[in-house]
Amino acid sequence: MFHCSPGKLLKGAWLPFIFFAILAIAPGAGGASPDANGGRAEVQLALCAPADRIVRTLNMQPRAGSVTVWQFDDKTLGLYARGLRLRLRVTADGRSELTLKVANVDCLHADPVTALSGAGKCEYDVYETSTTGAVSLNRRLDARQTADLLGGRMAIAQALGSAQIAYLRSRADSWPLPPDIRKLGPMALHTYRSAEKRYDLDVSRLPDGQRYVEISRKVPLADAASAMEAMRKRVEAAGITACSDQSSQALAKLRSLLRPE
């Protein structure tokens, strides 16, 4: 569940806050469907076949150039254990987007302070074995800030934006960040989209050459089960094998990226 920030709401934010509060207690609000409350889901299926074959067989088209991805955690993956992920996506021009992702959140009862910040989103990550709400808060870094962060001249805590820090402060045992956080990576991320623009495909290549492939589609939460079934049928019809382990790939990637000192 969301935890409201302990600080005061920003000046001038009272009116929209009251508006959201009125919506929350309006007659019939308690029985509203997930779609009425804005519930969104990303339905995800891990694929275990050569990436080139998947791209070709499913007729996937490149969305953009390759992006370099770094993760941040300590040597015990303590952030991940607390439901926190810090990810930096660096584009070819050296600029980046720093994402704080917080798992195990009830997206249908959003924290008004977070909703009003305009800095992120909340949606459900849906796998065949689990459905988990997660907040994502983003901050864009210029090329110099990105270089300073990756070069160790800027601590990860200094790179976070005000909305990200405020959200961490609102959660027990999430702030301050552990002092021994290190960068993990890099991964090369290639993204694709199907010809009819229904499905997205992410291909991640780790430094050791290992690849992770995942197909996904964003739908209303109420449609997640049917979307998952349709996506699996499409993959199977193309002769592509879905992985036997359909849990999130995030932990497997982190463990592969983690290197002893």
C-alpha cells in the first residue's frame, strides 16, 4: 500500500488534493472497477529462444537505438529485498533517466502527493505466477550528471530527484540508502514493437553475453488474464518457447551482474 509522505503538501496543491479526496469518498467509489480507478497492467512473458529468431519470427521492428542500462544495489542486494530498484538508462548522447521502482504497492489507492508530483506512475506487473503493483518515479540527468554518477563523482543519493527522495522518506527502512551501493552492469537493451503496435519486446544482453528476452503488452488491469492468454497463444503459434520460469527476470539479472569485490 502507498504510504503518504510525512511532510506537508506543496503549496498550491490543496485544491487538487481535496478533489481527489472527494472522488475517493464519492457515492459508489468503493465499488468502482479497476479500470474506473485507473488500474493499468503490464502483462509480461519471458521467452527462451535465440533473440534474433524471436525478433524475426514475431515480426518485431526496432523502436530505438540500443540503450545502456545500469542497476544499483549493495553486495547483498538489500535494496531488492526491500522491494526497491534503482535503474539508470543511458542513451547514445550520454543523457539518462534514473528510475526508482518500488514494488508491492496498491496502485488503486494512490498516494495523492505522489500522484500530484507528475514524476512517475503506478501500474501492475503481471506474470503468470504473480501480479504486483509498483510505483516508478523518474528523474532525467544530463550528460555531465550521468558521467559523474557512473564515474563515482556523484553518489546515487545525490542523483535522485526530490519526488524520489520524498517517496523513500515516506517508507520505513528506505532512507537513507545503504552507504555501499555500487553500480551493476552494464546491460545493453534493445527494444522492439510488433507491426500492429500491440506488443513490445525487450532484449537485454549482460556483460557475459547472456541474454534475457521478454514480450509484454499494456492493458487495463481487468483485461490482464485474457491478454496473457492471447500473448502466449501468439508466441506458441510462432513456434517460440516460453520460459518454464515465468517469475520476474529482475532478480536473475541482478545476481548475474553482481560481482565480488
